[in-house]
Amino acid sequence: QVQLRESGGGLVQAGGSLRLSCTASGGTFSWSAMGWFRQAPGKDRELVAALSSGGVSTYYADSVKGRFTISRDNAKKTLYLQMNSLKHEDTAVFYCATAKYRATAFKIEDYNYWGQGTQVTVSS
């Protein structure tokens, strides 16, 4: 039922910033655990940030700690990923996803609704 759509990707120079958005639509929406994933060419999809259903507890991969911030706007039904101090190695397709009915989720197999992805390219 729920549909997720990412936006905000693009080309940015190393050291720059981008904010990704993920908006939910298409059904009765209530917050579950949500996450941002990225997949670089030839690499597995990896979890970079997660937010609990209550919107308080966060998780960040070691590679992005201190640089990325996950948050949400309840009224807009939108999940955000603020990315600062971007590095070339951050280049990937970024996906948002939700783990329906879960309060927290850290495994890719726990996520059951996915957006189509948005490309982030960081030039060196």
C-alpha cells in the first residue's frame, strides 16, 4: 500500500552537502522503523542510518557518523537524510525504506517497502 519516493540527489563536490527527502504516500501511513541505505557500483546495499518508530532513537554506520543526520517531519510524512562533508566514497544510489510493524530495524531483510532510489555523486 505505502509508496516511498526519494528526492534530493545530485552531483556535489567533495566537502559539500545534500539533503535527501523520502515522502510516503498511497495508503494509511503510520511511522515504523525507517532507514536510509546506499548501494555503490559493485557493492552490497548497506544501511547508513536508521530511525526508530518513535522518531527518537537513531543509528549511523561508522563511515557516516558525525556527517549524516536522519530525521523526519511528521506533518509532511517525510524522512530526511542531511549529508554534510561528503566524500567521494559516499557516491551511491541512496534508498529509503521502512520496516513495517517494527520499532527498530538494522537488517536489510527486515525492511519491506522501498523507494526507487536517488543518485548521489560526489566528485573528488
